[in-house]
Amino acid sequence: MIESAIEVQSLTKRYGDLVAVDQLSFQVRKGTVFGFLGPNGAGKTTTLKMLACLIRPDNGTALVAGHNIATEPMAVRRSIGYVSEAQGFYERMTAAETLDYLGCLLDLPGPQRRQRAADLLSQVGLADRRDSYVGTFSKGMKQRLALAQALLAEPAVLLLDEPTLGLDPMGAKEIRDRILTLKQDRTVTIFLSSHMLSEVEAICDEVGIIDHGRMLAQDSVANLRRTTDNGMEFEIVLAQPNEAVVAALQETSSVQDVKVVDGRRLMICTTGKDEVRPQIVETVVRNGGQMLSLCAKGSSLEEILLQAVGNGRER
């Protein structure tokens, strides 16, 4: 039986007439990285704040690390680390002082607190800035410090709300690398909200797509690609140009379109979700073609998200 780090059942949050989160239900497996996706206003941040016990739901339940967010909020807070879009650090405190202060709030013993802070500053690449004021830090450095403070209590679940928002490419890569390092250990479950879809695809084991507070799809990117593709695109490279091969492929029932890129390279769009590679190979060989490579190109995560949201709004 696969254990869940997060279990959400019919979670609902209203702000007046606006239903920000609407009967939301999903599960996140222990030790995985879960990407939480959706357009602006979809309900992602509201959901994260409810899971972090910063706001209370109007209806429904959620268990985080086995604790109920409504009846055991303190136990939930002790089990999570949370990184929000905007950090509220004291600018006249050093990085080391910041982690020491937060460790005091967590009741960590002095020696353990100081060693843990030193280890985390090293892990996030801030060991050489431990005695620098936070007010002198760049946005990327503050995000790395935020990740360190979120890990201070060795949480079972890490909640990250747009952790790379507004960072330059180098800063975003640094945060992404830290998350990948955590993922390798599989000791913490990571719940990640982000608009950086290439980042999500590179990091996450599974994604959930939300819109208007409702979950539209949840699976691995590979499985979502298989279920949402209306067809596939293939790139074929031939040893030499062959008009007979092109003509035969255009007449193949499963092929929607064939484009000749540079004589030897063909782009083929197919229909449906069936496996058509054997038919393509057979057609090429039967018509005297010599194939050097055949590469399938599925939908991007952006296309998957747009299709899921579009289908959800048509219902």
C-alpha cells in the first residue's frame, strides 16, 4: 500500500461570492515531488495556505504528514516547511542570526540549532555569507535562505509557492538544483506550485492541474501526455531524399500530414493515440527508403495544461 504525505478531500474555500477552492480532492505520495499547476487565480496559493494552516477551509478536510489541518494545526506546522512567494526576513539580521532566531521559535536545543543552521547554509550555498545582513542579499539569495529556514525543523513535507518567481536564470537554477538534491534523498515530500513549466517537468514525479479551484487532471507528465495527445509528431531522417517514401506516407491512413524539412528530414503528424511507429517504418522500407532515425515528439507540458484547462472550462 502506497502511503500518502498529503490527502485532500473536498477542500473548499470561499471569499464572499468567490469560490477560490471548490471541492478539491487529491493525494500526494510520500517521498515524491508534486507539481501544482494552473493559471493565475486558479486557487493554487489558497490551497497551499490551507495546507500550511495559514487560513482555515470552509469545508472539507486535509491530512498533511498524517495530521488534520483543522483539528491539529500545530502538529501540521511542526511537520512542514513553507516557502511563500514573498519573504519577510528582518533585514538587519545576518543569515546565521535569522536561522538561529527561527530555531529558537521551533524550540530546537542550542547546539543542535547552531549546527543545523550551519549545515543548511552550506547546503544552500550561503556558508560564506552567514555573517552578512539579509538586507544585502539578492532576491535569489533570500530565496535560498527561505529554503534553508523551511528545512530547519527537518520537515516531512515541504510546501513551495513559486520558489523561483522573479529570479534570473542563474538564481532559478540554484533553487532548482537544491530541490533536485532533496528529491534524490526521498526523505521529504515536496509540493511545488510554479508557472515555470519546464522546471516542473524536470523536477516533478507527478503534476496536478487546477482551474477555478477544481482539479482537472493528475498524473505523471508522461501519462498525461499519452492521454491528452490527439496525435503524435515524428521526425524521420532518411539516408537520402526519397519522393516515393513521402508520397506513400501521405497516403497512410494514420498520417495526418508530412512536411519535408530539408530533403532527408521529414516531420510527420499522426492521428489518434495508437502506436503507429511500426506502420511508419514498414511504409518507409517498402518504398525503398533507408531510415537513419525515428524520433517521437509528444506534447509539451504547456500544451497539456492549456488543453486540460480548455476542456475543463467547456464542461
